[in-house]
Amino acid sequence: MIDKNNNTETPVYRIAPVRTIRELVEHGKNKGGDKNCLYKGKNNDEPLSFDEVNELIRDLGTFILSLAKGQQNIALIGENSTEWIISCLAIMCSDNVAVPLDKDLGDDELIAMVRKCECQLLFYSKDNEEFVTKLKDAEPSIRTFLLSNIYDLVNIGADLINEGFDVYEKKIPAPDDLAAIIFTSGTSGDKKGVMLTHENLASDARFACESVMASNTLILLPLHHSFSWSAAMLPMFLYVVDAHVSPNMRRILKDLQRFKPQNISVVPMVAEMLYNGILNNVRKTGKENKLKLGLLFSRFLMKLGIDRRRAIFKEIHENLGGKLELLICGGAPLDTDVQRGLYDLGIDVVCGYGITECAPIAAVEHNGQHKFGSVGLPMGCNEIKIVDPDENGVGDILIRGINVMKGYYKDEEATREAFDGEWFKTGDYGRIDKDGYLFIVGRKKNLIVLSNGENVSPEELEQRLLKIDYVKEVAVYESDRKITAEFYLDESVPDREERINKDVELFNRSVPVYKNIGKVKIRDIPFEKTTTMKIKKYLLNEGRKEERQK
């Protein structure tokens, strides 16, 4: 275990014991006051103080409450923005339920989600106007509001308050009240609506902050992901620091240089991109020997308890804005070489483990303390146990705690199946070492977990690829960090190999980018099957292990 502070005790940072999103936001107001919180405007450079953000949330929440008496499920769709955050928080702080939608999903799937949650209101960005038109055709009663226009709605809410409409002040959410329904992928590709309470979300953010000390951030990850909430959107009100919002991860380097954050929350793909970019730049500028000498000198000093990494590698840090110290990484396994490499350069990468049903963080490393390959220690709000461990201590990972979901929306059977008493069955395999560190060994469910944090159901892709008329059999799996489709084709088709590549290109255009087939393999004989005619995928897994060993 590496501990840059030479301190074997696990650090704990005391954070306010908030139990609802409203308490969390008001904590930021009470402690932050006129300090900068968020930024609006075309260039994301018009500061909003904690006082102003709280007022915007209150006024927009008041407007929402003026539209209906009871609790409502309210959908949001759009790219990351300050207006998205204010709208989401206004929904939850007014004791309504936020339903964030993934803008990259197909229109039919999105409409089905809105229908399932019986949403009567939708906040959307201009880029999603085409979807909103289709939604209104399917659900004429739904009321929609452009995110860019929320300041007009805020003014209406403020006028209502001045006229004595005080429902917002009286409608105070309780810890066990439902705050959000966040959809996640199931083993069959179907989306389940995870019901998260105020205490689920507030406690997860609180104990994440008690595990990892951080400061001002740049919100990069899509805000429809719960990881983006607990690692970035909610902590700014607990740390009482400001946050800039990036609408597009492709602008990451420009945004790092412009906004100079102390930390960012990322999926492994982003961490790998940053690290590989650093190494590529070193090679292009012919400074490989300088880097090697710097690493040798820095490691020698670190053994003496002297940390000069940021001074030695100052040029690298300046290219990343000059103040980036911390990456909070989750969503998929991170290559330990990347974590070690960034650590050596003076950028701490804390890895964590989570699942949407746990709001989502359940374990995380602490600043400067690493067991590379692990995902850290259980959070203070939950327990983790391993059930039916094998001789290596590997078994099913189960979690219980105040961050564990209320259940799946309108799916009592799936909710029952997901629990063993109070313990949530994650569907993952792992082990816990003698120091309490959790190591993830693999997925129990047959999902492909990509480096960008997305989960992909192979069955969903296989069913669609089998519709290609000359495809007789297909198996989809992950290989070399790519979604691979292995085909057995109709041998009577003379140009089948050329055609399949073109048809896969067409297929890729019809699905979200993260579901794209990255590698095509063609086999000469049928797959080996069980007696029920299912492909023996474990043989494919063994084959890939043999390939990696060669």
C-alpha cells in the first residue's frame, strides 16, 4: 500500500450530517454565502454564489409546486449545464422526484421510460427538441420546459413567493422520501428504474466527502449518471467549493486549462486518455530521458518522505491547468499502470466501486493511500460482505446501508430478487483482504463493462445482429477493451466477409456510440453449444485468456 503521507491511519474528513438534498443545498448556502458556487452564461463565466443558487432552486421549486398539488415524477434530458443542475435540485428540494434520462438512447426507449414513470413535466435542452416533438405526439398531456428558459420560470416563482405562496417553505422533504428514479441496464438490456431516497443520495455524497478530501471541480461526467451526482454535483455543497460544468468531454483539455480545477471525477477511459496524452506529448517533444530521470529522482525523494512531484513535473501540470491534483475514478476497472503512472507524476487517482442501486458509491480509496488493483474501503454509510467465498476468498459481493435503494420502480419481483434480507446482491464477484480493501474480480451478470463506464448487454446486440440474413450465429463479448462480434456466416454467400464488415458499420450507426462493435471476427465452424442450443460462452472466455497469455 502506498501512503504518501507516511501515515497508516485512514483519514476521515468531518462533513455535515445532512440527510436530505434540501439540507445539503442549504448547508452550502449557510457556509458559502456569497462565495462562488456555479457559473452560467454562454462562456460559463458568470458566477452564481451559494446564496444565489439556493434562491434559484427555491424559486424554480416554487414554480414547479404551483403546477400540481401532489408529488410528481419530473424528467430531465440534455447535455451537462448549470441549468440542468439547478432544475434537478429544484425538483428534489421541492419534494418531487427527478428522472434523469440518457440523451444518447433511442427515442422509443426514452418515451417508454417517461411513460413508465408517468412523468407529466420534462425539462430539456435545445439539442433534444426533435425527441420532445415525438414525445408530445405520443404523450400530448406532458408539459415541457427548455432548460435555457428556466430563469423566466424562476421569476414566476419569485413573484408567487412575493404574493404569499409559501408551499416550498412548508413542503420539506423527509429522509425516506423518494428523490430520484435513475435508470440502469439489466442483464437482458432492459432498463430498471432505481428508486433512490433523499437519505440514499445525501448520505452517499456525505460519506464520499468524508473519505476523499477535494476542492473545486469540473463536472465532466454526464449528469444522468448517479456517479456524477455523488462525486461532483452534490459534494460542492458539502465541501463548499465552486464547480464549472463541461457540456462535452471532448473539450476536457481546454476546460482543464481554462477553469483550473483541483479535481475531476472520471471513468477509466478519461484517466487513460489523459495519461496516454502526457506520454505522447513527452515523446513528440523528445523529452523521454528527462521524464525518466525526473521519475527516478522523484521516487528517491518520496522514499525519504519528500514530495516534489509537482515541482519536478511542473510543465506537465501546467498543460493540465496547473492545479489538477486528484482524479476520482469509477464505473469500470482502471489499469493499475495508469493509476501508478499518474501518481508518480503527482496526480492522485482514487478508485472506487459502486452501483446505481447504492447511490452509487459503496467503496473508495482515500487520498494518497492505495492498494493498486483494489477499489478501496467500504464507505461509512454501508457494509460490504463476501458470500460463499472460494479458496481465494472470492465470492458474491453484498451490500447493506443507508445508501441502498428503496427498490426498482414498479417492479416488485425484481426488487425481491435483488435482496437477501437487508443485503443487496450486486451481481459482482470480489474479495476483501485482511486490511479491509475490496478487490473486484469479475461480473456475475453477463454484462460487458466498458472503460467509459457504460454497461452493454451482449444479448441485446446479438439479437439485432442475427437479423442480418446471412448471419447464422453470433457471440458478442469484450476483447482487448473492445466490443467484439464473432460470427459464423452462411457459407453459400460468396462475399460474406466483405459484406459483414459493411453491415456492422451500418449497425454501429443505428446504436449509441458506446454500443458500437469495435472488432469483427469470423469463424469457420459453428460455435460449440449446450444441449439447449446455447453457445458455450465460457469456452470463448477461456480462448481469450489463452490469447492474452501468448
